[in-house]
Amino acid sequence: MTIRGVLRSIGVALLAAGVLVMLFVAYELWGTGLTTQGHQNALRQQFDKELRAHHISTSPPTTVPKGSGSTTTTTQPISSVQPAAPPAAPGEPIGIINIPKISINYVAVQGTDEADLERGPGHYSNTSLPGNPGNAAFAGHRTTYAAPFYNLDQLAPGDPIFVTTTQGKFQYNVTQVQVVDPTDVAVLDDTPTPTLTLTTCNPRYSAATRMVVTAS
């Protein structure tokens, strides 16, 4: 084979490799989102059945007038908290996380293994459940598998986060947004009052640090 032929073969091989890399990146960024969306559709149907059995509505917060054309967002009052359900199996739905400011409405599942997070935000199984005393903590992807926590950095103190479980519908308000080292597990520690903690990789497309949103 001539030098020109060798160079041509190398060029074709590099082009093919480049195409494969582009296809892989496209799948990671968009293809995985389709996988998660399929899981979310099935999880939502399953969880809606569980909610109907407990007579809890998943309707969004109602907006009522507050004079002079302004509005305020309120949730329907909960007369009592339902008894806690048995712990869900890994990958099974445990609640719906709704954050209006960043258009998040995802069914969260039990567990934070990779297979669990491909289905949606995952609940750290060693933490409390939402609406109960203690720290209810969740992890979520920021760039792949529908990237449910992509815009978590846009939250600020005072922003509401609504969580619906078979025990009821609960409102948390953001108190802090911080960046910590990935090894800092203190953010998952139990708390004396009901707390919600959301974690994700930071910055986007990197796991150098971890972004943590705390709400109470």
C-alpha cells in the first residue's frame, strides 16, 4: 500500500471514530432523556393509582387573588397526615417533586443507584421521607437522563418546593443553596425539624463538586 493509501485509511478511521463519538455524545445528552421519559410515564401512572387509593390530589397549587391584581400561591390545607406506607423497593415511586420556578415535575423513586437515577430523582434510602421529621434527601442527574436537576442553581431562598406522597402534599421553602465537596456527606445528616435536601453534580458536565439545595 502506498503512503497515500495509508493516509487515506487513517483518515477514514479517524472520521469513523469521530462520528461514533458524536453519536455517543448525542445519546448521552438526548437519547438517555427518552429512556427516562418512558420510565416517568409508567411511574406516574403507577403513583397516580396509589394516590387515588389514599385520596390525595396531585393537582398543582391554586392561585388566588391578593388585591390590586397581584396573586399568591397556596396549597390546599391538609387536615391530617396519612400513616406512613411501607418502604418502597428500589426504583419504585415514592412521591412527586414539583418546583414551579424551574419547571420541575418529576416522580421520585426509592434509591440512588445508577439504575434508580435513570428513572428519575432518587431518594437516599437512609434519610427520612418527605413530610416527616428529619432530613428527606434526594439526588438527581444534571445533564443526562432528562437532567431533572439541570437548573437547580437558579433556586434562591424563599422559593417553594412541593412534594406529594401517599401521606399528603407538603410545601418546603428553600433556605440555602451551596456547593460542597463530593465527599461531604454531612448534608445528608438527620435534622431536628422537617427538611428537604436536593443534591446534584456541579458544575454541569462535571462531578468536581456537588450542589446542595436545602429547604424547610
